Amino acid sequence: MFKHAIVRKPCKAMVKGLTAAKLGTPDYALALQQHQDYIVALRECGLQVTELAPLEDYPDSCFVEDVALITPQGAILTHPGAPSRRGEVDFIEAAIKQFFPYPDYIDAPGHVEAGDIMMVGGHFYIGLSARTNRQGAEQMISILSKHGLSGSVVKMSDLLHLKTGLSYLENNNLLTFGEMHHHPDFSDYHRIEISAEESYAANSVWINGTVLVPKGFPLALAAIQALGYQTREVAMSEFQKLDGGLSCLSLRF
Ligand code: CIR
């Protein structure tokens, strides 16, 4: 069970965040409203939410998932592949240390953004992307091993982050999109294929038995409900414009 979440309020500069989505510029006021509802959804799932102050110098800083990995054994601060996001790490460190006083660190030339990491029990799948390189993945695996956990590298070519196209919903159920539908590393899972039209919903989040699903993807929602999960839709349009999914907006532990 997860007990806590850390989120960071979006800053006004979010409208200049990194994106390849071509969905337009986010509406800041609506993004704030959606972020508040996201926090409400986390609380409904039983989490205590720590909300950090906005960071105007870092347009993408609301996507806290990328700058730290939290495992059942501790925290690892990452070294993002996107140069404009590297400074975010220093600002999450104090919040992380309140819960995990002795975090580990990924260092250059290693790059990791934890949106590329999917946890399945004590195993962590690490996607190699434009943001996470092999040196970073290897550092991460060696840190995980030190704590009695394991990791493996996943080759991929099309996705921003691994979890852009994959979400583990526990009970062996895995949402997949695109190249992940038939990826050999996940052949032992029960895969639920999310269509290209609803690809954004491949990033949904299991929290304590409930699955948070982005609002507006009825086929994905029905497929998740058919597995027996309780679901909670969350409007995410303004974060989708920045390629950010549901998982990206929080660290959950
Ligand atoms: C970025 O490109 O870094 C942000 N605009 C979106 C980050 C999304 N994070 C994630 O998928 N874990």
C-alpha cells in the first residue's frame, strides 16, 4: 500500500515546458485546477499529499516523477537527460530527505528520468530513451542491487518515457501502447492493449486498488474496469499538452 505522495504545484512558466505534442499552449489557470483535482484524487486513494511550491525557473518541474525514484527500500535522486530539467533535482532533495534521509544519486555521464522506470514488486524495468542512457540505467541497477532489489534495461525506440507506453496495474496486468504491445520483455504479463487513438491513457496509475485514468478515454476506461478495478478519472488536458501523464505528476510511496 502507498501512504504518501509528493507533488509540485505547476509554475506559470509551465506554458514554456518541453513538448512534442502539438496540442497547443497549456491554459495555466485550468492546469492549476486540474492539478488540485489530481491532489484530491490522490487523497481519495488514501495518500497523504505533500505539495511543494512552484519553481518558476523550471517550466517542467510539476512532473516530479522524473527527478527521483522511490523504492520500498529508499530513494534515488536522478540526473535528468533533459538539460533544462537537471536543476529540479536540487529542489526535490529536501522534500525527499524528510522521508528518506540518505538517498542515493545518479551522476553524469549517467542520465535517468524516472518516468523511464516501472516498478513491479522488487523489480524495476528501466527504459533506454532520449532521457535515460545506459550508464544511468547501469548506475540505477547497481544502486537497486545494493538494496536487495533488481533492475533490467528495456530497449525502446518511439516513446518519450517507458511509462508513456506502459503501466503496471498489479495482479500481473499491464497496459501497453505501440511498441510495448509485443515487446519481448513483457510477454509473461497479461497485456491490455490501448489503441493509438487512446494512447495517452496507457499512462494510468494504480494506487491502493484504484486506478487513476485520464479523463476522456472511454475504451481504456472500460477495459480497466472490466479487469475489476475501481477507477477514478482525472482531467489532464493541460498536462497532456506538455507530454506529461498521470504518473508524472507525483512520487508515490
Ligand atoms: C518533459 O518533456 O520532460 C515534460 N514536458 C514532460 C515530462 C513527462 N514525464 C513523464 O513522462 N514521466
